[in-house]
Amino acid sequence: MRATVVGGGLAGSEAAWQLANRGVEVLLIEMRNHTPSPAHKTDKLGELVCSNSLGGAGINNASGLLKAELKRLNSLIMQAAELSRVPAGGALAVDRDLFSSYITEKIENHPLITVERREIEEIPDAPVVIASGPLTAPVLAEAIAKRLGKDSLHFFDAAAPVVSHESLDLNIVFPQSRYDKGDGVYLNCPMDKEQYLLFIEELLKGEGTHLHLEGEKNFFEGCLPIEILASRGVETLRFGPMKPVGLTDPRTGRRPYAVVQLRQDNAAGTLFNLVGFQNQLKFGEQKRIFSLIPGLEKAEFLRLGVMHQNTYLNSPTFLHPTLEWQDDIFFAGQLIGVEGYTESIAMGLIAGLNLARRLQGKELFLFPRTTMLGALSHYVCEAEAKHFQPINSNWGLLPPLDVNERIGKKEKERKRELLGERALRDLDAVKEI
């Protein structure tokens, strides 16, 4: 049994791992090292681009529940995340280099996986998993769209800046997680009202990059550039990525008017990224405006925000919840319209698992809708095609609790716990996988 996987990102690496661990020989084709990507910096498999955080870790968090499900299914990427984990409060954040190095080593040394570094221009012969990601090369994207008979959709995504820890003013910046949950490893830059209003004013005046890319600028709502958010109203950021709730400035003993949070980006704790500060400003403007943030006046910016085009398919028009299109051709990852690292991993796992079952003569597997895996795959393939946009894992995707499990509307945390417990219970009950 042999199969091809296109793309060595999170979804492709996971799909290859699931196939190989079920006895299928895999040819994994990755274009990086042969053809550069506009966002990646290395040729390692599973390289993270926008952030080093994979989101919440507990099962009372939608992304955390998805992680728990993936761990139960022997996810390679979850193994890498745990082994390269860095402190991040209640979130799962990783040292990027250790993370991608582990994935690369495991994939390249698996006896049933062969990695080829080259760019392809057509969908390979089936059986195949296409997991070429949101940065799918234009020629391949065109070939996919032509083959499907549907146009690919485009949206724009942005990466947040990274600063060095030693360049921060620690007389101003203080460590604390919201409501003191977790290890208090977030660093916080507090703002008073005057500082906040000045920052918003300069942010709105900032000169942006001029991208000459085809199509309308359809930003994904969950990853909007910070200047786009600011344009919606002066208070928008105070109720979004700059919300001060659950934090106390030790210098004043009070909650700041607004706050910029920094999250640890590597295991050594020398790099921190500005949480929620993805943007499309020119580099010089980023340095000027972000240096207005208290504690970042002399910050050394080791990476500035970058803008790149992402591609996703109108999956509800052609894809089944098993992630098969037809004729043993499967699609996976962000390409099919999920947003987020963990979500991409999940779709890779489903595609790899189901292609292996197809090759073994078994019926394709549909994950229960009560699991986050099942809820995501069903939504992506059954949503309204006309208004389809990338989606994260969220509690609204899961069916409601049974009547005898219902609780009061105000008991949100308990409800999420019950939904998470039900998901894992239903997943564990599926013996065949």
C-alpha cells in the first residue's frame, strides 16, 4: 500500500504519520528547500509561522478539548508540542525550533516515509492527501481549482512582531496571567488612558504596506490586523487584544486602562511576541508606533509583522466530512477552511486515518459530532457555501447537552466541562480507531 501526501506542514506531517503508523508507505512532497515560501524561514517540517502558541490547553477550552482528542489518537504533532513546551499560563506554547526539529526527525526517520523536496504543479495520482496549506503555490492552487471546477478563495493573514526580553523595561513591564491563572508567564505592558489614546491615534495614522494581490481583501475575523480592529472604534482594542481584565499593575495596585501582553516565544525565554498584534504596517511604522507602548520604548524587534496571502477552498461544495473528495483524493489542513494550528493538525489526522482505512478496504470513519474533531469536519463540509469562511474550534459547533445534563445559563465553565467529558467519552467508545 502506497500513498502520497502533498505538504510538509502541520496537517501534511500528521497525515503522513497516521498513514505510516497504519502500515502505508508514504511519499511526502514538500516544496520548501526547493522553492521558498513567502512566510517560512526554514526548510523544517511543521514550521510555525504566525505564533508559537497552539491555544488553550485545558478541556474547558475548545482548542484544549481538540488537543486532548488528538493525544488519544497518537498525534505526532501533539507529541512534539509537549516535548518542546514553554511556559504560557493556560495555553500550550512551544519553542518553535525544537518543535519543528522533532517533527522533521520523526518523519524523515520513519521507515515507511520518504520525503522529497520539490514543487508540484498538478494533483498527484491517487491515493493522495493534499495538505499544501494556506500558502499553496499559485500553480498548484490553480490546478486544484481547475480540477474541482470551483474557484479557490483568498484571504489575507498577518504575523505578530517578536521582541527580545533583554530590551524590555522591566520597571514597567510586569509578569502576570489573567486572574493569576497558570504560571504568570505573560509579560504585560500597562497603559493609562492618555497613553492608550495616543497609541490608537498613531496606529490609525500608520502607513500600511501596499500589497498587489488579486481579489478582495477578505480578512479572517479571528486574525484581523490590529490596525483594522482599531479602525472599528477607539475602544475596540480595549475590549479585544488589549483588554486589561484580570490584571493588576504592581506599581499602582489597580487594573490598567489597557494592556499589551507579551507571550514567551522560545524555551530560553529570550523572545516574546506581541499577543494579537498581527498587522500590515510598514516595518518602519511598526517600530515607531509599537515603541510608544510603555516598556517597549527601547525594544529590539527581532521579527516584525508580515502580510501574506492565504488560500482556502470552498469545501462545502465538494468535500465530505471524511475529508475525501472522490477517487481516493483527500484534502486536509488550513487549505480546507479551518483556522488555527491545532485545527490544521486535526484535519491532517482525519485525512491520514481515513485514507489508510480506504487502502485497507475498511469503511471511512466519521468522528462523532459530539467530539471537536467531528464537529469541525462536519462544519467545514456542510456549512453554507455562499458565506463560507475559515473557522476555529469553538463550543458552538458541538450539539447541546442532553436534557438530564443541562445546567443553568450562568454556569458556563461547568457546561464546558460536561461537553468536554462527553466528547472524550464518545471518542473512547469508538474502539475501531
